[in-house]
Amino acid sequence: MLAVLLTDRSHMLAANFEVYQVAAETALAGGDFYAVAPDRFPNFFYLYPPITIVPFLPFTAVGLWTGFLAHTLIEVALGLAFAWLLVRWIERYRTLETIDYALIAGFVVGSIHTVPSLVYGQVNLRMALLIAVGLFLLERAVTADDSHSAMRLETFAGIALAGAALLKVFPAAIGLWLLRLRAWWTVAAAVATGVGGLTLGALVFGLERTRTFFLEALLPRSDGDAFAGGLDPAEPYVTIRRPLSVLFDLEPTLLSILAAVVLLVPLAYVYTGIDSPRDRLVGAHATVLVVFVYFPSFPLYYVITFGTLIPLLYVLEDRSVRLLFVGGALLANLALTGGTLEDVAAVAPPAVAGPLLAVGMPFLTLSTPVLAGVIAMLSGCVLYRHRRSVE
């Protein structure tokens, strides 16, 4: 995977990090960091809330490649911290061996969905870590011995989840799980952290920067037109809107509503029973899956599912449910699109290329392996709830 990225997409090395660094340099100079782009990538702009530029300010003191190396080492360290958290979570249910530690760490830091983030200089590992921290603390709050400890854990959970939402916005939809748990301290802490972060950004960088973020960086990112008449199979988006856009000719607003209905029905069923720690882990995972495929997500955002997926792969006992989860997880590791298939067919013998395109393109028009894997795992969550309801 790394070799492919460094050869076929070598021009993208440090692409996102360069955007962050150029934006940080502009911020220090008092300029509009939403209006600048690197020379190598004139169409790449900073898209996150103003306050999120602060962690990138120190990188302005060094060159691009020194900064990129430091940034990558930080992301890897955060990935290892993520793996350690997952080990802690799993060991609340069962013991692990040394080999398990190595496998978990290797998957978190070196999976097919993680490596592109590292190569591009993205911040998806820290976002995934914040989500996992929030969900882990929330579960500890539910099982806390006293109300004071529960309140404290809920508060920190809200801060972590809001931190993830400040980075990429869409994780804010995980608030559905907070509402189901009636974790009101978490909701309050998340809202306060989010509003506080936006307010601090306005105070430090000016109200105009916050206005620019909402009106020019956030709101135009709907990509609704891409789904008109069915999403192109070459588009890398992972979303339930892909098959719906092919099956139904709907305007973007109606398509969004239909996607919400299709996903919220199974999620609501999973939410009907959250009595045990495993029930809540399944409920949290179903929530993250729904959030991931509701929005037009890129495959490298799949890392947000690791915080609940990896523990479930270790603690699920029902064979049929495990089969759906394992099969779904394996499918989700095939980052394949119509464009990729066409590239493969172009170098394959004609006897292979023809059948490959004939079978593969219709499938990739309706779905992608990542989306199919997520649907399989969401089906596993539904099956888990059904089996629990008839016990």
C-alpha cells in the first residue's frame, strides 16, 4: 500500500500538511488563511474552523519536509496511543496476549485506510482517537460507582467528542448516541466545547475568519450535484447515497432525507436495547457506521470506526454476528472504485479485462467494497439486537 502511494501518487506526498502549513504561515502574518493555497496544489484550501489552525503554528518555524516528518511522527504516536486505548477497552472484557497488542497497533497505524492519511499529512488519526476517547469515557461513565465520577467522565467525553467535531464537523452527528444514552453532561460539555472553540477562534483570528469558515469553507461543501442522475462509479465517496442516487432520481435535499430514513430505521432498532456493556458497544458502533456512510465520506475517514470495531471483533460471541462483522471488516479493507478498476483493466489481458469490467462496474456503480462492508457490519448490529431480544 505504501509503495503504491509513493509511486503512483508520489505527487500527493505531504499534500494536506502543506495546506496546513501555508495556512498557518498566513495566519501568523494576519492574512486570510482560507484564501491561500500551496503552489503545488492551487485548488487545495484550509477548510477547518479557525481555532484548529493553532496546532499547526509551530510548524511555520521549519521547512515543509522537516515539518511533515515531525507531523507524521506525532500522528504515529497518536495512533499508538489509540491502540493502547483499544487494548484497555478490550481488556475490560477479556485478557489479551502480546501478539494481540502488536496486531492492534499494526492495524491502527498501518491499515490501508490509515497509511494514506499519513502519506498526505492528514489529521484523521487524531480525530479517530478523540472519538474513541469520548466513547470509552462515556461507557466508563455509565458504569461509574458514583454520580460525581460519572459526571466528570461524561464531561471529559463531551470535550473529546467536540474536539473531533471541531476538526472535521461531521463527527458531531455522533451526538445521536449521546441523546440515546441521555448523557446530558456529555451533551452540555460537547456543546460548550464546540461553541467555546468557535468563539475563541473568532476572538483570536477575528470574526471575519469565522464568517468565512461557515459561508465559504463549510456550507459550499455539500457535493449534492455529484449525485444527480447517480453517482459516478469513479467517485471515491463512501455513502449510502451512492445506491440511492442510482435507484431514485431525487434532488439533493430529498436524497439526504431518504438516506437518513434508510439508516435511522436500523439504528433505532439497535437502540432499543442497551442494557449491557456489549449492547452499548454495538450501539456505539452502529452510530459511528451510520455517521460514516450518511455523509459523502472518503475511505480514509473509515478510521473513525476503529474505536468500536476492533473491540467488537474481540468480544462478540455469537457466531453469525461475528461472521457479519469479520466479513464486513474484510470487505471494508478493499479501497476499490470504478476508476481503480478501469486502471486495472487497462493493463490486464483483454480476456480478463472484459469480464472484469462487465461484472465490476455495475457493482461499483451501486456500491463500493467499503460501503458493502459497512452495510454488512450494520446488519450484524441489527442481528445482534434481534438475538438479544429473543434470549
